[in-house]
Amino acid sequence: MSQVLLNQSALCPVSELSVTVPWGEIRGKVWGPDHGNPVLCLHGWADNCGTFNTLVPLLPKECRYVAVDLAGHGRSSHRPPGALYAFPSYLMDVRRVVDALQWSKFSIIGHSMGDALYPEMVDAVVLLDSYGFLPTDQKEMPKLIRQGFEEMLLFEKTMEEKKRVYTYEKAVERLMSVNQTLSDRSAKILLERGLVQVEGGVVFSRDFRVNLKNIARISLEQSLELHSRITASVLVVLAESGLEKMFAENEEKKFTSALLQAYRDKNHAVVTVPGDHHIHLNKPDIVAPVVSDFLYSSSHVTLTLLLILYLYCTIYTGLTLAFCLRLCTHQHEGIGRLSSFF
């Protein structure tokens, strides 16, 4: 049985969350009243729950916001040796957290398994500069899956246990160099949970394996089928200079157009705001009114579970991570490109 521990901060109304899982713990943060409408906030690739530090204080005060560090990120435990970071595993992690919190209804952003397994639990979803079930060209799937296997095997053979040690200033520079839409302030917010103090400096806390290519893929046809089954209220908040601008290939842009049309066909809200991919963290005052209006207008009596997915990636990335509570997939940089990050 999962165990939930809350350590209340004496300095601000924020609690630290700890949920026991078979390989360690899932950590996170909690804002808001004990009996407020539950809102689950999930970050994206190579991020941590600190990505919501600036946005949550601007959202409705009646809600209880729980933001977690997904496995291998932030202060959460790394997966056991030999384990891959892929959508089904994250889905199980989210269910473990939700069960430990004793939430009976919540929003799901799902790859194929998300809606198929838990449609009765879907309530409300907010996607921040994300499209939901982002597909892969079927012709590319065998190659990408094989690359995922090869990267994992290479990692197990060649990667050293010792991580690169940085000064704090160099760690900030490193994070901003691979995430160029992050402001200096935003980078430092993420590093509050993204660094571990060691002798001689700091190291990045996340598991290197999150950089490996995801072997769980979905086609456009499968993605559209899943969209057709969505019963939750959905708000898609796109940034003018955000994720779509990062897609270099016409095929990928065609995917995003098809997905957005699928949302519109079901009368879901699609809104575009000025800014870049990190707009929710860099300038939350632009995003907060849109999200707040959606929460207030949604007539959810028992539970509103908001999935706020922050995904940061580039068009040249190779790994697609699917995150739950109506899962958002995102492409990652492969082992070859980011091996020096750690």
C-alpha cells in the first residue's frame, strides 16, 4: 500500500509530498486547502514540479494543487537498473499517486492506454503548448523503436556512474543552453529541485535514461481514435512561438493540424497566447487568466483535476515521452546529443 507523507513548510503555504512506490518514492509539492478541488499538475521531459511555482499562485484559490516529480526527475527516485522510461510506466506512476491521494475521479491524457483503461475517471484537462496524443510516422516506428533498444544497451555498457560536477553558475548556463526559451529566473526555479549538492559542486538530479528514445509509439490513426473517445472538458493553450514552431518537418506539422482539428470538432477550447514554449513559467500572468476562466466555467462538482503538462523539447529530439492524465507526448534529445548534459 502506498504511503503519503506531507511536510508543511513553515515559510510558505506549500507542502512537500512523498508517495511510496516499489522502487523508492515519488516526490512533489502541494498548494491550497486540504479539501479544495484536487488539481494534478504534471511536468514534461527533463523538468520537475517546480515548473508550476509561478503559475499555481495565480490560479483559483479554491483548488488543491498537487504537482509531482515524475520518476527519474526532480527529487523522485530513479527507476531500477535495466528499466526504461516510457509511457506505460508513467501511467502506472500517476495511478499510484492518485490512489495514494484517494482521488476517485481525475483527468487523463493518455496514449492508447490512458482513455482505454480509465474513461470513467476523466474530468477536465488543460494542455499548455501541447497537443495531446502526438503521433509518429508509421514508417519511422521500427527504426525509432530499434534505436531506443540500442541506446539503452549502449548506455548500460558505456555510461559511467559518476555524473559531471558543475558549479551552480555553470549548471544554470548548461540548463539554459539546451532550453533557450528559459529565462534566467525560470532556470533557477527548475534547478531548486533539479540539482543535488555533492563534493566540489552540484550534479543534475535526473536520471540520464530519461534522454533515451521512447519505444512506445502511436500512429496518427490511433491518435485520432483516442481523441474521438475523450469525454473530458479540454483546454489547449498554445504559444505563438511555441511547440509548433519547433517542428521542422511538414509531416509533423500535418499531425498537429489534424490533432487540433480533432479538438475543435468536439468543441474543445483551443486558445493561442503570445509567448514561447515556456510561457507558463516565464510569464504566468499571460496564461493564468485563460486557465482560471476554464476552471471557473467548468461545472465539476466532485473533482476538477487539471493536468497541466509542461513539455520542453526541440524539433531535433528523438525521444517521445508520453505523460499521463491525458497524456502528452514529447520528443526528446537522444543519448548522443545530451550525453554531455550530465
